Amino acid sequence: MRFHWLKQLIVATAVASWACAFAEELELGDTKALHQGERYRWTISSELAAKEPSWGFGEAIPLSVDDAIERAYEWVRKQPIGGPLPSRPTSINILPLPGTVTDRYFYKISYLGNGSKDSFWTVHVLMSGVVVEPRKVLPVNKPK
């Protein structure tokens, strides 16, 4: 019983550390980018998510679909596509930001890079107009 408080402190510290680590990054998407056959992850900080404009029922959307497409296209233009640029998106989705954020959304816009299924691009655009840069996920070594 002498160190009961110490055990409680250690457990509380571990739980708080885990919660902070979990809250620091919100994952927007994880996909296999077919243009290079590699996997990418899109994440933002919970702080950035909290600063995003809210969008409530019956309110004007903070970033129009046209503006989101324009920002996504600007990003795609800067990528090494190796062929003609896509003329328009193949899909546009408005999704809620994950985590505890309840009234904040983002666009997930997809393109076929050079008109073939071998070149697929996904762009995540926040309602503030920020394009989220993907991070390459290191491949997992598969057992032989």
C-alpha cells in the first residue's frame, strides 16, 4: 500500500501520454497510389482540425466545390505524372474530419493521372483550402 499512489500516477501518466499521442494526428486517408504502386497516408494534427471552419446544417459551405477542385488540380499539376494531365476529377467526396471534431469536413478528390488505371491520384483538401500533403508509408516486409 506504500506505493499505491505511485502506481496510480504511472497509470495516469501512461494513459495521458497515449491520449495525447492519439490526439496529435488524425488520419484522413490511407490508400495505395497506383501511379507508383506505393502506399500513402494523409494526416493532420488535431490542432489544425480544431481550427478548420465549421459547417452546420443549412449554412453555406466554407470552401466551394469549384474552389476545392481548383486547389486539388494545382497540386496534381505539380506531381510527376509522366503523361497528360487529367482533365477533371473522377470522384469528389465531402467527408467529416475523423476524431472528436464533429462539424468539420474535408474534400477527397480523385483523378486518373494519364487516362489509365495505372495512374491514380487522390487529393485531400480541407475546408480552409489547405491541401494535405501525403506521406509515403514504408512497406511492410512480408514473410517468405
